[in-house]
Amino acid sequence: MKIASVIVDVPTMQTDRAFDYSIPHAWQGKILPGMRVIVPFGPRKVQGFVIGIKDKSEAKKLKDLVRPMDLTPVLNEDLLTMADWLTKQTLCFKISALQVMLPAAMKAKYEKKIILNPVKRDFLDEEAASLFINKDEVSWKDAEEAGLLPLLQKEIKSGNLDVFYSVKSKGRKKTVQKFYPAVQREKMKEEIDALPANAEKQKAVLRYFISLNSNEGITTKEAADSAGASLAVLKSLADKGLLIKKQEEIYRNPFSHKTFQKTSPLPLTEEQEGAIAPILEAIEQKKHETFLLYGVTGSGKTEVYLQSIQQVYEQGKEAIVLVPEISLTPQMVNRFKGRFGNDVAVLHSGLSAGEKYDEWRKIQRKEVKVVVGARSAIFAPFENLGIIIIDEEHEASYKQEENPRYHARDVAIYRAKQYHCPVILGSATPSMETFARAQKGVYKQLTLSKRMNAGELPSVSIVDMREELRSGNRSMFSEELFEKLQDRLHKGEQTVLFLNRRGHSSFIMCRDCGYVAQCPQCDISLTYHRFSNSMKCHYCGYETGVPETCPECDSEHIRYFGTGTQKVEEELAKLLPEARVIRMDVDTTSRKGSHERLLDSFGEGQADILLGTQMIAKGLDFPNITLVGVLSADTMLHLPDFRSAEKTFQLLTQVSGRAGRHELPGEVVIQTYTPEHYSIELAGSQDYDAFYHKEMIMRKMGSYPPFYYLSLITISHEDLLKVVGAAEKITKFLQSRLSPQSIVLGPAASPIPRINNRYRYQCLIKYKREPELPSILKTVLEHSQQQKASEGLTISIDVNPYMMM
């Protein structure tokens, strides 16, 4: 008798282990590790993942598993091993690690039903019995809507009714009805003559089948197009035994409306040749190495990716390419589909759950060799990986913010080690951690310092908005930007206007001298709280009132800041009524396909100005863009985040890279109230190396990554005193267990101190080497789980956090 070890879909500390179930005789030999199964767990039936098969169990009495949900394993051995690693790395439940590897359509849906024991029908209360007229079961939802739940719960207690949980998988296959010839051509010809004269449509269908060279099936649509026949005609031919009807599975194709132009490899520049050589060598020698492909915007990184994949592809191996969600533009898809055709699967949030499920199944069935996708594509179920590429590796969207809190870069490097294959991290502005590792020789650095067309990088002009105000210009556009906008309209060239709005916490600033209110104990700006009209530091808890006049220059023009894209669009309409504007932000791109539509119409020249937020900063490549305007370079600079200077520099460099990528030269105008800040100055000259050295000094002074690792513990509860008490206990416990070299900061109120009426406190650990830290943090979690049961306290731990909020 075989036994299955199953991780059940109940995410709690007590159930975070494998449970044994005996495999019924009918399923012996058919249940394999990596399959999803339905198992009884307490009073209900839940989904679980089989992680192993064995011959004997410690447990005395075993329940039988109910049935498998899959015919073949959905997780291969490599992914099952990775789930163990992920659980340890991110301190999550094993079930969360397994779930994150599957597309959303495969997460189980549970349906609750109330079932009547037929023998007990006469014992039921009259009102309850009215629900069960002519039936033995009622859905929980129907009972709830009828307002009879309390009554039914009484009946359940007395044993007259039972509750039953059924598991439904959301992953539906899409099928189409097809008709195939059931007889030979000769027989069909005879039948045409035998059919009555008025059966013209039936004859037309049979003639169409005779004209086909093979025994292919046709859909009802094809029958209608080619023979003008309806479904009824096909059915009557099937009834006569001339055709056979079959349901066939088809893939939902998100790109059915597009044809992709086949492209061939481009000749490489000398720099590209130099960069690709070590990558090809690593592929050839099947050795794991992590490369940092550090190339200015427009230097042809994508071509290096494509030709590296070509090499892997020719060896019959597979490739994963990760791109940030916002730069998963149709342009990126076109490049990969153009080169590798139908061997590419695409996974990103713009697809429906069904489309994602189909793309995932193509990978699982080995029908594709290349996956292009956002963060979760790193779990593509390949079994013969040859290369993993992460484009724009510095992007924060590669870090998942809920459990399991993994970073795709770490998963990629772990996975590539298992397959002895290279990882390429590509960026014009690598994250500090990655660049520091390349400098130390942990990663191998490959540099592309020139643009593909040997074109100049765009000229950048930094405009001090304080001066504009002094000269009486109260508009959102500086004189210089406005003149350049008019000039582009006149020449028929295109402009991109970028509004830096991410993390829009308002900060207090003087419009005359540029003074920003800072915390005296942390080198970070204070956040303005409108509700209490105060300013707070989200790192150490310092709080103060809002000044009436600027402490630096006594000006009365001190106020909080904030502008939205709609406001900019209105102002453009007033100042340049003849300009055609396309606005791209969360509101205009929420509908499926709208992102692509807006970009296509801009590419076709149907607008003069593209106005947008983060989503237009990356990956756009249009020949006619000659001007980029950044309306608010400072928004991110004053956020309570040690990475704010880095993020600002990266973003400004990326946006600037959208201009002058082809024949026409480009110009960039950056509007700012702090032109003297090094991240803005150096983004103007696109000097990453100088920025790196300057920022590293700041990081060393503040004991931040890459000099230290971080772990962030967030504690929340509805009662403020309980949160503070628990946070202090945890901090003391950590201080007693960690080495003196580690720094424990806190506890302090979280930057967003209350969410959903729960107070939040946090504690930050900075450390260099703490081999015991994972087990110490696990102890904290286990203890909190017991408290949660009794007191409702929740604790979350983020190892190497990206969001400090």
C-alpha cells in the first residue's frame, strides 16, 4: 500500500507540515509527487500538494485521499525542491510557496453546501424543510440569502444536516466543437447523389470535405464560411453517420489579432561582441555564472539577450526572460515573437486568467522554449533551462510584497545554479547591491557604453523651478519646456511628458528657497499629515507642527506638494489647444488592451504629446520622440526611504533614455526644486559611476545595503497598547539573541501607522553575518502565531525589504 505525503491548503503554523494519506487502490501508481489532490481535513475537503510517496507512515490510522485534481504533476521535482528553499528564505508557509508557482486559474475555489440526511427529513424545522423541497442539498450562499443560516446551524448541530465543502479548480480548458469525415471520399460522392434535391447545404458541406486533401476536421465557423451551412446541417450529417462530432481543446490566444514580422539576428557592434562572448562561453561550458550587463539606454541590450537565447535554443534548451510589468509593452513581445515565433509564451497581468492558464500549459507541455513575463514567470515549469535573463534588474516590481516575499533575482540565481546555466542581469542603472557585487567580482560585469546607432545621448537641461516662481511663472511648465513644446508641435515631432507621482506622500516645501522639512534624527523628509496638520518621521517617530513661514528664508510660500495627470492635461488644453494629447495613467489603462491601443496610436503619430506616470518611463522606442519633459523630479526624493535617491536617479535616467533613440537628436528638460541634489545633477549627465560612488558613501554612513542586510518586522493589532507591548518584547528578544555587530532599530510606528483600523509598529534589523537569524525569526513567528490565536496579533517579516512603508 502506498502513502502520499500532502501539504494541505490551510495556511497556519499548526498545519505547516506534510500529512499522510493512504492512496486508494484505484489510484495506486497514478498519484505522483507534484500533483494536486483533494483530501479530507477535519470536517471539510481541501486541496493539497503531494510532495512525496512512501511505503509506511508513523501515523496509526490514515484517511484515504479523495481524488487527484491533475492527471500529470503540475510541479516538477525542481520546483518542489525550490519550494523548500523559498519557505526557508522568505519564512513563509510551505503551502504559500507551492501556490505562488501556479497561475491564478489553478488556485482552488471552495464551495460550501448544506446536505440533508434523507432519513432525517421529517425531523427538520418547518422553515428549514422549505429549503429542501425536492432536493437534498442547498448552497451555503442560497441559505445565507434566504436569511436561514442561524436556523440551519442549529439543525447542523443536532445532526439533521451536514456541511460539505467541495473543491473546484478554476482552470478551465477552452474547447471547440469540430466535425470530421466518418466515411471515405467515394462513399461521400455516392451520398451526394442519394441526398434529396432540397438538401443543397448538406451537399455543399460534403463537397467541401471532398475538396480537402486530408481528413481534417472543420469548426461550425469554417462550415458557415466555406459552405454556408449551419450547425443544424452538420448535426443532421452526423446523425446520418457521415460525420463525427468531437470536442477539441484549443488555446486562448491573446495575440490572435496580431501577426508578428519574422526578424533575423542583427550584426553586433564591437562592444556587443565583447559582451556576448563570455555569456556564450558559459552556455557552451554549461557553467553557472551571473553577469551584469551594464549598458546605457539604447545600447542594444535586447539584441544581446536575443542572440544568447538563440544559442540556448539551438542546444534544445529553454530560456526565461523577466521584464518589469510596466515595460512588458507590446514592443517587447514583438521582439521575442518576431525572433522565435510560436516558441514564445508570454505571461503578464494584462492577460485574462484563462489566457495565463493556457500560456502556462504550453510551457508545461513543452510546446514552447522561451517564456517572456513579469516576476512570477521565474517559476515557469521548464525542466531543461539554458539561461535566465532579468531586464531592468533594478526594478522594485521584481520583489513580491505579500507572502512569500521573494525577489525574482534571488530565485533566478538559485534556479540557474541547479541547471548550471548563466543569469544575465541587464540595466542602465543597476541597483546598488548588484553593482557592488559586480565590483567585488561576485557577478561578472559586461559593459555597453555606447548607443547602437552611435547616436549621442540626449542633451539634458535642469530647470530650477524656484527661479521660475521668482520670475512670476506660476504654471506647471517652465519657460524653457513650454518653448520646446511649441517648437516640437511646429516641427511635427513628438514629446513625452512624465509626471513622477510614485509614492505620493506629501512633503512640506518652501517654494522660494526649496527648503524641505527634515527629521533632526534621520536624514529623511517629514511626511505631512493633513488630518492632524502635523509632520512626522516614519523611521524614528519624531513629530512636529507645520511652520507658518519657512525656517530658512522666512517666506510664506511654504506648503505641501501634489499634482495629478488630469490637472496637467487640463493645463495643456488651455496653453496648447492645438496639441493632441494621449494620457496614460491608472485610469486610462485599466481596461484590457488599452495600454497597447494607446501606445499603438501614439506610434502611428495620432498624437503629439504622450503624458503619463511610471508606466511610460521604460521600454518605449519611438523614432519621432525628440523631447522628454519631467514635470516633477523631486516627488520621490523626499520619501521616507533610504533608496529614494537611487530610485530618483534610475527613473530620470530611464525617462531621458526615451528621447532621440533614432535619427533625430533628443532633448530632455528636468524640472526640479532641488537642482543641487546629486541624484538629479548626475541623472542630467547620465553619470551612473559618479552616482554610485556618492550614494555608497551615504549608504555606508547610514549602515544600509549593500553594506548591511536588512530584515523588517511589522506588528499589527487593533489595540495600540498591545502593538507597542508586543513590539517592545520582540525588540528585546532580538537584542538578546543577535550578535553585538547587528543593529536593531525600533520599535517605531510604521510609516503608515494604521491600516484597516489596525495599528502598525515595526522593528528593523541591520546585520552583516547572522547565521542564526532565520531560526530566531522563525521563533518570533511561531510565538506570534500562538498569540494570534488568543489575542489577534499579526506579525509579518520581510527579509531584504524593498517597501519600508
